[in-house]
Amino acid sequence: MSTDVVAARDYLTDLLAGHAQPPVSLASPVSKKPAWLKALRVEATERVGVLKMPIPHDEAWRFTDISALTQQSFHPLRTPTSLQAGDIERFLIDEATTRLVFVDGVHAPQLSSVGVGVGGAGPGGAAIVVGNLASAIATDGSTVQAHLGRHASFNDQPFAALNSAFLHDAAVIIVPRDTSAATPVHLLFIATQSELAVHPRVLLVAETGSAATLIEDYVALHEGAYFTNSVVEVALGANAAVEHVRVQRESVQAFHIASCAVSLAHASRYHSVSVALGARISRVELDVRQTDEATECSLDGLALIGERQLADTHTFIDHAKPHGVSRQLHKTIVDGAAHAVFSGKVMVRPGAQRIDSAQSSRNLLLSAKALVDTLPQLEIFADDVKCTHGATVGQLDSEEVFYLRSRGLSEAAARNLLTYAFGAEVIDRIPVASLRRRLERSVLEQTTRQP
């Protein structure tokens, strides 16, 4: 066994230290967890002991060197940070009157607002469930058990296994049959301490005929180094519709590894918009699986990075049944000596006829040292399909810059405006107006450079 493999495995073992005890402020001790949850955590812990940290020799990680992560030492939360409402006010979203707040991975009920304005109840009078894991198990244990850990596999995924080994708590949203959430649900994950490893977990179950908007938001109150390792599971029932907005704006010294697994039932519709602005190294893996006919999914992404940041996005759209539609647009804006990676695979399995899929990767380089690796992929095993993919990597169009300069703009202003417009195309697809405006300002600030 090579030295690199041994070191990678030892680092996973180090990260696992302390997993047997929940964060000190959780009200529900581990002994009160149901047997099925304990079994899930034990299975995940065993997998962590077998798996190793990814290295560039692994095909899925060949463009993404995370050795900088393994050179850092992180530990579980020891002393919780107590925040006041004013500390998080700037992160609140006007439309999202329902929110769950987690501070360094620990649910903060005093900062959360649950059951206010989420609206609606199912035909049987069942209300939308928004809460942490303990409360969701108490009210809807069978639903949680049926989905938690069932969509995001950790058999060969070390970070997902590590997350499940630490599965003491989670954000849980259950939308009952034929119910539409009147307002978005905001999940706010706040980092306040350096040298921490936190493992956020999210479960969204949208039952038959339901509709919901979820905002998954990662922020920091400091600029130190820490490690966020998140797993999200989204299960859509027949004819359900989910809008999923993911915003990563962590410390530029942070490490952010995330996976999201989505399951689509008959005629369900899933739309995600993912925006990555922060973290020294970030990687998002999005896995969408079509389990029945006539589904639709649309994945939009934007990574805006500079200096020596690395942002990696891996997507997999699995058309396993006929009559599926998928659309994907992923953009990167790369400045300084930053490195962006996009790997997107669309699979059309045997018998999955009448699939309509289009994938586009568009990348803008703002400096001579900026780097992009993009790999759109199609694997098609059916003959009656319409599938396309494409990728572009380049700099700003000189003719467009010239046109704007001819209208009185300076060269710097022209370049800034074109860069902003490039990123704003993805931001404009966010269905929450106040968040859209806030991110537009962030993109504008980050793309405005001095002459």
C-alpha cells in the first residue's frame, strides 16, 4: 500500500475522532436515538474505516487536489457559540419567514423561526414539517426512516460516510401530499469558529402533488480555516415540484465538501440553482436520479472565484426511465490563479426512450493564470433520444468590449459590465427576489475591478 493511501486513510480516522458523542448542546442524547439511526451511524463508521481520502490518482478527483485540506487539523465542536438575533440579521431573507439556523453544526432554536408563514396543510389536515432531526422523528418517524440515508449512498463515498457517522442532527422538511409551501424555507448554516469540522445534514421529502422552495445557505462570521462536510437528500413524490437554491459564501480559508442526492418520481419537477463564492477549496456533487417516467430537472450553477481558490462541481443526471427532460447550465468566472472544475455526466439507460437532455458548460477566464477543467459527458444506451452537450472556455469578447467603449464606457467599466452580465444569467434564475438582488450585488462587487 502506498504512503499516500495510508496517509489518506489515517486522515479520515483523525476526522472521525469524537463521532460517538453528539455536540454538547444537543438536547437529545445519543442513547435516545432510535435503533435504525444508530445502525445507520454504525454502518457509516465502518465504511469510514475502510475508505480513504481521495487523491489526484483517483479518476473522479484527478483535477482536484485536496492535499491542502489534509494538511490542516480539525476537530468536532467542543464549546458552542451563543449568537443573538442581531448577529445573523444581515443573512435573513425577506420572503423566508420560516428558517432553521445551525451554528457550527448545532441547531439554534432561539435563532430559528419555524411554522410562521410556511402556509398550507394537506387534504387530511397535515401541516408542513420543518424542524431538526429529533422533532421530526417524534412526529414523522416513519417518513424520516424511509428516506434518511436512503438516497445519498456512502458505500464508496468517504465524505458522505463521514457525514453519516456524525449524524446526530439534521434539518428536516416534509411537505405533505397536495400541499404547497406558501413561502421558502431557509436553512442557514453559520460558521463561527476556526479549526472545526462540521457535518450538516438535510432531508427534504416532497410528497405526491406537493411544492416547496428550499434555500440552503452557508455563511461565516470569521475568516479562519474550518471544514464543512454536508449531505443533502431530496425525495420528490409523483407530480411534486421543488425549487432548490444553494448558496456557498463561506470564509475564503474554509474547506467545503458537499453532496446532494435527488430522487424523482413520476412527473416530478426539480430545479436547482447553486452559487459558489467562498471557500479555499469547494466541491459539490449533485446526483439526480429519475425513478419513473415524465420527470423534469433543471440544474443551474455559477462559481465566481479568484486568488488561489478551487471550485469543483460534479453532476450526474441518471435518466433510468422514458420521457425525461433535463437541462443544465453551469458557468464559472475565474480570476487570479484560481482553478474551476466542472464534470457533468448525463446517463440514458437502456429502455429510457424519448429523453430530451441538454448540458452546457461556459467558462470565463479573467487572468493569464486562471485555469478551468471542464468535462461534459453523455452516455446513451437508447436510440430514441435528443441529447446535446457543449463547453466553452475563453476570455471576454474584444468586440463586445469595443462596442461598450464606443458608447462612452472606460475599458475597465466595459469589462466589469460584461463579466457581471455573464454571471447574472444564472443569478436571474433564482426564484426568491430578495436573495436574487443580494447575490447580484455580490457578483457586481466581486467583478468590479479598479482600472
